[in-house]
Amino acid sequence: MAANTLNLLVADLLSGRIRIVDLTQTLSSDFPQIALPPEFGQCWPFRLEEISRYDDRGPAWYWNNFSCGEHTGTHFDAPIHWISGRDLPNNSTDTVPVQHLLGAACVIDCSREAGADADYLLTVDRVRQWESVHGRIPPRSWVLMRTDWSKRTDPVLYQNYDETGQHTPGPAAEVVRFLVDDRDVVGFGTEAIGTDAGQGYHLKPPYPCHYFMHGAGRYGLQCLTNLDQLPPTGSVIFCPPLKIKHGSGSPIRALALVPA
Amino acid sequence: MTGPLTRPKRKNPVLRTRLPLLPPWQRSRAALGLTACAALGRFELQTCRACGAVQYPPREACHSCLSGELEWRLQDGAGELIAETTIHHSNDSFFRERLPWRLGMVRLDAGPTVVVHLHGACAPAPSRVRVNTRLDKAGQGVLVAFPPEEVQNMANDKQLREMTCDPRFRKVLVTDGKTAVGQSLVRAVIGAGADLVWVGFAEPWKKFPGLQEIAALPQVTLIPLDVTDSKSIRTQAGEIGGRVDILINNAEVHRTHGIASRAGIEAARAEMDVNYFGLLRLAQEFGPALKSRGADGQSSATAWVNLLSVYALSNFPAHGTFSASKAAALSLAQCLRAEMRPAGIRVINVFPGPIDDEWNQALPPPKLGAQALARAVVAALQDGVEDVYPGDVAQEWLERFRENPKVLERELAGMAG
């Protein structure tokens, strides 16, 4: 039975009945990284240094060394990333159960709201409204907040700083608790630089998506793109982090399987 | 008389660029003492501790009493021009391209008679002149006679300009326009007559006070430039490298930690990445272009300025990792100087004491203001010196370092937070 499911999947992939959508931003030094106050430690941006390029450093081969933080580019947050999840079992990139890394996605389209208000916060009411149209969020789903923020290809607009800091959309505190406690989601994904809103520091608790999701052993995905190519329900995402020992996260190649 | 400098005609892009040549650069070990003081913009001569005789040219022993106890002492340079000549023919390739060239002999009031490059504004011999040192195109100390009083357009003398790096009518790259120091540097080189200033800025999404005002200046072009990003530097070197006459690298990261006050290496690594590797990346990408234009007419490529720190001389433990990164940068800057010398490009190292910025917030005054630092950089370019220690703190540290590096090390150890 299960073997037949996989055969059908492969057949549908080959015939194009199932499409694979790349949810990943390109890793390059042009893509911005999260910024903290300068006295704190900083996440490295992506950097590439050439080892050789068919030259005296290596005559027949081209390759690079790259450097980046665990939280650079499109990336996965493990529960150990936040203090609330630090003592949970299987909370780091090398120990998260791989079964959690492939799952159904519910995509909530907040692009209109985020377009009107960069500080837009997803609420419980908005999720219930989505459910009234698309059905209740199934247990162990990923919830992806589509904002079309990834269409801001200019890093200045993507980061969207002003005198009061960063302004990007994210979830309100209550909705994170709702998704964890009442809907049992696997994780939450966004298009902006973090799973929390740019002004998430001022919420209670600060950075509620990190606090509650990771505190409950759930995951985060951020800097996603192409969420506008996913249906509200019916897609499957695949988002495994690098198997870094005791890692708190990792850049990923996030993919979605979508019915054509 | 020296006239006002006129803006050179635009370069004809299909003509060959003249190769940089150097004047004769061989010196004895003793004669390098003159280079050492010229690098600091000072005029010193060997003085005998035994008999008090002042001598020139430098040698191993006193010309009067044969004592080996010689020390370099500061001179005021006053003297009498007793003979002069204008060279119209030379077998030296460097001077052949720059003829005619005026030379003279000056009897210094201090005693010795010296051969000098003669500034165009000096009255015919016999006349009073003031002798000072300059570094020539080869980076070696030479003597120049100036008129006793400042005259108009003195810096524009054709011979003098072969020894200085005047920003007038030149194109300058300031690598970091985000900071008060960077913005002061931009304004100062514009004030000194720079034609065009490229101003680098990293992480454009962060708001930097003052950058928009700088961008509004007609001479300024903002360019995205991040010295931690090889690709960014390669791109800019490709686009503007062949036009940069003066590169001022002021990009720096400064955190206020020793070893014990900060766990891990992240802050120290960020300092090294910008302060040391940033210089290396810039030098690899921009260096070749500058070297190829060392003799490219009146507005040739001429100088590379590094913003170092007086902490590069001896570690200031309270800012220990920063000191180490600047010491690394100083060492690399010496390598850069050696590699740029054949092209006649001067590498100027600036060693300020604490700058009056947010990272030195907790240090008591005196602290060096951004504008004072920028003025010192421009003066160094105009005078063509190699090492600049702007401000009282830097001067004092330099004196203590020259007197006894070990004593300074122990004193600084006592200042560890």
C-alpha cells in the first residue's frame, strides 16, 4: 500500500501532475542577515571565498569555501534556538525527528494585510476566518504565513528599518499559543527575516513565535519565498536542516510538492 | 613663482599609460635615518653626542671626532642657498621624464652644507631658505628647500608634487561613509580640492546618520562596498578601480574587550575580518589598478591610506582584541607599502589614539575628534608623509613607544579593565 503511494508519487512527479516549488532564497552576499544591537554577538552573513578556479590554486577545478551563520538565508529554527526550548529532548538539528521535516502545509494569505501594514500581526480571528473557508488546520501541519514579503527584492525594503527599528509582519502572541495548543502544528514559517514580526521585541513575551513554538518543541522557517505558488491547503513541504551536532538551526533548501 | 594648479585635461582613453619609474632609491643603512624621520614629516640630522657636530650626509661615525655616538636630532632647517642649477639633461630615466629639475646647495645655519631639491618659489642664490624633508617617489627621504615664508600655491610646485599626494583634482575612495570619521574624511578631501569621492557603505538597510547629507554633496557618489565581502570589493574594483587616485580605508570594527571579558571569538573575529582581512581583500583587488597608474599624469594614482590605531604599536588590554587586529593590519600595511613602492604609490598609516566615538564612550578625554583626524589625513597626503600620529594621546604613546616599548607594555598592562 505504502509502496504504491510512493509509486504514484513518482509517477505524478514525472508526469508533472505534482510540481515541486522551490521555497528557498538564493544564498549570496547580497541577501541581508538579521541584525542585533552591535554589542551582542552577530549572525554571519553568507560569504563565499574562492579556493581555486582552474588556475594556479587548482588547475582543473573550481570550488569555494563559504561561511554563514546557522540562521542565514532561508533557514530552519530548532527548539534549542530559544531559551524556552533549551531543555527539551531532540531539540537540535542533529536530533530533531526527521518525520517532522516532511508535512502538510496550510498557507494563510496575509499579503493584502502586510501590503497595507508592514507591522501586520496575524491574529487568532484571522486564522479562524481562514479555517471557515479552508477547513480546520489538521494536526501536525506546518502553517505558513504568506505575506509576499519575499517579493521585496531590494534588501533595504526587505529589511524595512526606520528610527524605531525593523518593520516586518509576523504572528501575534496569542495566535502562536493557539496554533501550538489548539491546532498542534509542527512549525510556523514566514517570508521575512524572522518568524517573529520586526517589532516582535515589544510583544508579550518578546518574540512570541520563538518563545512558544520552540518552548513546545516546534520549529520555525523563515526567509521563505514563492509561497504565492502554494495552494491554501494540499501542499507538502520538505525542509530538513543540515545535521549539525547541537545545531540551533541551519540554512535549508526548502521544497514544496504542489498538485499541478 | 608657482601658479595655481589647473585641472588636467581629461585623459585620452586610447593612449598608453606611462609606466611608473622611481628616482634612485639605494641608501646606506645610516642614510635610511633620513627616510625614517621624513616618514614622520620631521627634519633630523645626525648629531655627535661627543663633540656636538651636526653632519650630512649621514654616515657611521662623526666626521669631526670619529665618535660612533650619533643621534638624529630635530632641525629647524634654516639656511642660505649658496648655489643652484637647473638640470636639463639626465641619464636617469625618472628625471629624464620630469626635466627641467631645479637643484641647489644650502649651507644650514646648523653647520652642514646639503644638496637639495629646490622649490620653484625660492629666490635665486644667494637667498634665505628653509630646508625640510620629503619622501620622494621611491619612498626615500630627500631634502627640499622651501622659501622661508609660506607663499601662494606653494603645494603646487611641479617638483614638490612628485613627492606629495595632494588630493586636489584627484579622485578618492573612502571605504566607509557610515561613521563620523568617514564622513569627516569625505568633507576634508573635498575641502582639499578632490574632484570626485566615492563613498562606500555596507549593510544599506541599516540607517546611518549623516550619510544622506554626504550623498547630497556634488562630488560624492555612494557605492555599496562591504570589506568583508570579496565579491563586493571585486565588483567595485572592476567598476572604479582604474580611476581611484587615493584610497582611504577607514572601515573598522571596534569592540571593547580583552580576552577574559568576552567569551568566544565572534567579536574578535569580526574585528579581524574587517580590520585585517578587509585590508587584504581591498589590497588584492584595488592594488593592481593603483599600481598601474602611478605615473598617470598630473592626477596619477598616488596614495593608499590605512586607518590603524596607536594600539597597533602596543596592546591596550582593555581593547585587546581590537589592538591585535590593528597590529595585524599594521604588519600587512608594511607588506602593502613594500609592494606599492615600485609604482610610487605611498602607503600612509594613521595611528590615532582613542577617537571620540561610541566605542570609546567609557574612556575619559582627551579623545580625537573625527574632524581633527580627517584634517590630519589630508595634511599627511599634502605633505606626503608615511606615518601619522594625530592628537596628543597618539603623540605621547609614540614617544613612550620609541623610548622603550617594554616600559610602555608594562604601563598599559596596568590599565587593563
